[in-house]
Amino acid sequence: MGKRMAEETAVIGGGMAGICSAILLAEAGIKVKLFERQDRIGKKLLLTGNGRCNLSNLSPGAEHYLTDDKERLERILNTLTPKRRELFFDALGLKLCEIRGGLYPVTRQASSVLDAFRFRLRELGVAILTDSFVSGIDGDLRITLSDGRCFGPFKKILLAAGGRAGVYAEEKDNALALAKEMAGSLVKTYPSLCAIRVKEELKAAAGVRCDARITLQTPQGSYSEQGELQITKGALSGIPVFQLSRYLEDTMNSRIHVDFLPFLEEGDAYLSARAECFSQRSLEEFFAGILNKKLAVELLHRAGLAPSRPVSELPEEELIKLFRLCRSAEYTPAGYGSYKDAQLMCGGVPLSALSDDLECRQHPGVHILGELLNVNGECGGYNLHFALASAMHVCDRLLSTEN
Ligand SMILES: Cc1cc2nc3c(=O)[nH]c(=O)nc-3n(C[C@H](O)[C@H](O)[C@H](O)COP(=O)(O)OP(=O)(O)OC[C@H]3O[C@@H](n4cnc5c(N)ncnc54)[C@H](O)[C@@H]3O)c2cc1C
């Protein structure tokens, strides 16, 4: 073994990005030490895709992500071509299948992905140090753990300590402060791919699932998604809300509008004709067949109208107001939900603060990857895909300078 092979690289974080980079480096003959703060690696992986692990997507383009540097993101994503993805997972003995564009292990078990990773790390001789919380990195690339142990110096350090979503209540439990110290800046972080709490109580409609078009208006712009809305007491949830939550940077100055009748192409004209046709019905009965019953009661309550009131008694202006409410009910975000219920931490280290190979400019030798970066993907396998793409991108660059 030559001198170069004896030099160790440290990987901080045993999640998707850390594990994949450890594998890629070790496969190229680099000695790797992997530090993980928990008692075992890959705990978050087990939670992904409802335990099925949506590993990637058939169309993982940059348009599915929010970031501060789209061109840089495209370069990183281009590293992980479909062929390289196939070869990478094939080498792990992991077969993937497609479900509605998302790529999952054929076993549909996140645990089989983690097993494939663990077995490969063992075969490659990667040293894994669990219960090892990295709290400091010095200028000579030495690592200090929160229990006082020191390691290094290392040739390179890959900081892949992830985000807070799903696991950490406290910022101090993560490596955000360390990442900020290394990179010199951090974009505001907040929980996303999660339900949005709203000020309205939504008591009567709790438990309702319905097709809806949801529009989020923020100071930055207006964003819409259509799909199955889930209403819980005091919160809007479901995939379309998850997707929109990535834009909810400023909860104070944002508003949500819900069209509960997105399938009505003719809009108000249909509702007016329906009101004429069913003028003898009560307001609650009027909505039967187009709105969930609990939802109709909720909306009537919000409009201050008794469900038993006959349609014929309602003055036209009030009827129009009620239609408006059904087509564009306004909700006010009530702050952020908890990281524990979120799938993603939005924000993080801006790509623009790093060099092209994701190296910290003020701390040469330290590279940042995965969810710690300000790259926020949609639901659908995009975030695990990015974790792998960023690992592959950094490892390619490190290995090309090695040779
Ligand atoms: C419930 C849930 C479901 C999800 N489902 C999907 C899905 O199906 N598809 C998808 O693409 N994405 C999904 N995601 C998002 C995806 O899991 C993450 O974006 C991805 O795992 C990020 O990988 P990472 O390696 O960057 O970070 P992480 O997975 O967060 O890993 C970071 C690791 O670093 C460790 N660590 C943190 N700080 C330190 C420290 N100071 N010292 C040492 N170790 C440290 C952590 O314990 C952790 O093991 C889901 C997330 C959640 C929470």
C-alpha cells in the first residue's frame, strides 16, 4: 500500500450522503473513517418513503429543486446519470423498481437498502464510529468529538451531517453551527415537506381528504399544487401541501387559498345553475355530491350560514360570497410545524458559498454534501437522489485530484 492509500479521509454523518461517499471512496482504495452521532448508521433511511425508501426518481432534473445556484445544482445532478445510478445500486446487490416515476428497492423495504449499505461498508473495511458526535474541525483537519476525543489530521473531511427533519428537535443536536462555521454562511433553515399549521381551527372538517387546488402566496411569489388535501385539526396536509411547504419561508406574510372545487371548469355559472335547480334544498344538501359533507359544514360555518337554511332564502350576493369561499378559502399559516413531522430541512449551506467541488473556501479540505446544503427537493425520491448525486460529485473531484 503506497503512502497515499494510507492517508485517511473522514466522513461525518452516516446518512445517505455520508454512507454513499464512504463507499465510493473506499471502492477507490481510500481509507475512510465514518463518524455517526447515533448508536447506528442510517436511522433516517429506515423512515423514508413510509418504510419503503423512495431512493430516486426517473426524471430527477433541477426543476424539482429550490436552491440558490441552479447551474451548480445542474452540474451536481449531471454527475449521477441513470447509468451510474444503475451501476452504483447494482454493485450493492440492490435491484430497484419503478412506482409512479419513483425508484424503490424491489423489496419495498428501506431496511434492505440499509443492509446493502452496511454489508458493503463492512466488505470495504470502512471504520464506523457510532455514538460519535463531531463538534469541531480545526485548520489542520483534526476532528473533535463532544466527549473530548480527537482524531486526525485527515487528508479530507466530508461533512454530511444532514438536516434536522424527522429526527432532531434541537439545532445543537446537528452540525448546522459547524457547517456555518466552515462555509461562512447559512441560508435560513425551516422544516418542510410537512403539514402547514393554520390559524383557522378547521374543527368540523378534521379528517377530510379531498381533491383541491392549493395556492400559497408568499412575498416571493405565488405557487400552486393540485392533489389530495388532508385536513386535520388546525393544519392542512397531504402531498400538495408538503410540496408547497418548501416555499413557506416567511410564515407571517404568507397566505393559503384553497379551491375545494378544482374540477368545476364552468365555475360560478355551474354553481348558479345548481342553486336554481336545487333551490328547495338546504345549504348542506345543496353541496351533496360535490363537497365532502364535513367540509360543507365547515365552509358554511365559516360563512356564518346555518346548514339547514334553504338555498332559496339566500340573497344572490351571499350565494356568490359562498361560492367564492368554496373556490378560494383563505387560511393563515400559524408558524412552522415541528422538524419531527417534516421530511426535509429547507435552507442550509448555500451552494454559492462553496467551490465547484463543494469545498469550503475558508477551510480547504472540508467538503459539504447532502441535506446540509441549500438544495430542497420535492417529494418523490428527489432528496435521496440529491444526497447520492452530491456524494458522487465530491468523490469524483477528490479522486480525480488523487490520480
Ligand atoms: C420521514 C421521512 C421520510 C423521507 N422520505 C424520503 C423519501 O422517500 N425519498 C427521499 O428522497 N427523501 C426522503 N426523505 C428525505 C431524506 O431522507 C433526506 O433528505 C436524506 O436522508 C438526507 O441525507 P443526508 O445523508 O444528507 O442526511 P441524513 O440522512 O440526515 O444523515 C445525516 C447523518 O449525520 C448524523 N449526524 C448529524 N450531526 C452529526 C454530528 N455532529 N456528528 C456526527 N454525526 C452527525 C445524523 O445522525 C445522521 O445519521 C425523508 C425524510 C424523512 C424525515
